[in-house]
Amino acid sequence: MSDRGREFGPVIAERRLHPRGAPQRTVVVSLGKPRRMKGTEDWECPFRIAGAGIRRVDHGCGIDAFQALTMALEGIRYFLDRSSTPLVWSGVFEDQTGFQRLIPLMPEGANTRRMERLIDRETQRWANGLKRRHQVRARHRRTRQSAASGASPVRTRS
């Protein structure tokens, strides 16, 4: 398979996705090795999405291999999000593909850092909520176990 007349090249990563509710059908997302673009100092990183009626070969571009790789991952997410077939990463996420949105680099570095802090705060808030729910469930289990054994409930401080 070629991308703009070029061979896809070596595959450095693959992920298998499935249409939601159809685990027997597979969509393979392949990421190629970043390479210099012909006739320029820029880089490209090919990606391919194939299966379940989906066929896309494209690439991310950048001024170096890292930016091309990052843009290819963003390109994968972009096309999967717009696919008419909702895909899932079975066994890992039953409601998403695992290709997350990237924080864009903004010319004013303070704006990028502000977005990163916002995401960090929300992630910590989410993790704290999970921890609290886990502690409550563990307390309820201990109470039920104590009641079943006839012992008085053990109280713990959180």
C-alpha cells in the first residue's frame, strides 16, 4: 500500500479495534515509522486504518520526527472520531478507542501550561472520587462481614 505514491514502510505500532457490539469484526490501526519527506527538511509519519468497511491511509507531518509522529496520532484520533462506525478497544475501553485528544502547543507557552494544569486538576479530582468510592465500598464490605460473623463493626478513620 502506498501513501501519495510512497511505500507505507515499516510498521512500528498496531492496535486492533472492534465496531461496538461486533467483536468478531476487526479494524487494524497501523502506525508507520517517521521519515523525511522527499525534497524537504520536513518529516512525515504514515498511518493506516483498515477493516470493517473502513480504509484510510494518510500521514502526519512535522518539522521533526516527533512532531510528525504526534500529528499522525492526532490524525488517527480525528478520523476514528468521525467514522460512521463507532469503534472500541475491546478488553481495555468498551466505549473508546484509546486514541486520546492531544493538548495543542500554543505559541504562548503559558496557555499550554494552563491547559495542562486544568487537565491535571480534573484528573486528580476524578482519581480522588474513585478513591473515595473505593473506601466507602470497602467500609460497607467490612461492616457486612462483621454483621455476618456476629462481631461488632470495626470503625476506621479515612
